[in-house]
Amino acid sequence: MKPDTLLIYSGGVDSTTMLYEYRDRIALALSFHYGSNHNDAELACARWHCARLGIRQVVIPLGFMAQHFRSALFEGADAVPGQKYDEQSMHSTVVPFRNGIMLSIAAGMAESEGLRQVMMANHSGDHSIYPDCRPAFVDAMGAAISAGTYDGVVLDAPYTRLTKADIVRRGTALGVDYGHTWSCYKGGEHACGVCGTCVERREAFAAAGQKDPAMEE
């Protein structure tokens, strides 16, 4: 079957797993440079995996977000909270309507490329923190995308009700090299290991019974 899907691809654990799990369907990996602390590190990983799988990647610049939106992800490493991945500690890392903006662009790109489907890699651990990762948002955005495209482009978010540990288990079975993925929101040369996203990642690998090659001491 001819690939008919566009994947919104960051270079993190979740979207990289999705890239491998659905690689036979993915015609295009769409990444965004929106000026976050960790954007460059993520995109380097995304390029590595796309090259490895021979999947075409397009990177769209969204610099206006860092200029006009408020989020700790635009304010340097010290602005990113640490220790826990929960709503209270991670609220400052929300980029307002980020997924809505990216999905809108992805829908237009998919229709322009003659693709039937857009995929995103949100998961259940994001729901309490990020409004644009919740099932209600996905359902509403999917309806808008289908209604707003001539060919009824479909939004698919198959990880919405999975945990990050579930995703790691899937990726491990697929042979994903997680050493070439990025999670740390501080965006240094190496993952800090203590910010909320690093803690979430560490806990997910532990729950999956796996060692994380990107976070090993």
C-alpha cells in the first residue's frame, strides 16, 4: 500500500516510536522549529531517524511563537521546573495552543501532498498538563480537519490512551534506538536528568523494564 500519512515528528520518545511503528504508512515527517530551549536537540534526533528509515522530512519555522507566546520553553534552562512531571510543576512549560497550530499546518500540508491522514503522538501522561493533548481536543481538532479539507483528511492519535511506559515497550520491541531521542526541556548539551520531562522519561523506562541509553550515567 502506498504511504498516505503525515506524522508530526519532534524527535522525542513518543513520536519516534510512532515513526517506527507506522513507518510503512508514513510518507512525510513534519517537524517544527518554534524556538524552544530544546528544539535544536530534538530536531537533530529527528533528522537522524528520518535518514535511517529513508522517510522524507520537512521542517517548518515557527519563530513567531518564541517571539509572542509565553512559556518557560522560550526562557532558557533556568525557567524550566524540575523534579516532578505533574500539572502544578509543569504548567509553565505549556506553549499556548501549540498542537492546534501545528495540526493546522499539518492538515494543509497533508492535503497539498495528497495524503489521507495526519498522525500525532500525544499520550495519556500529557492529559492533565497540556490541554491540546487531551482526548476532547483531539476529537474536536479531528472533526475540524476533516470538515476543513476537500478530501476529509483524518487525524489519528493512536497513543492517546497509552502511558509513556507502554510506548517505550512498543518501541523496544521495534528496535528503536532511543539513544537518538531527546526529552529534556532545558536544552543543554546533555539531558539534565532532573527536570520534569527527564524524570518522566526515566520513570517510563523503569516501568517498562528497560535501560534508557540517552540517560545512562
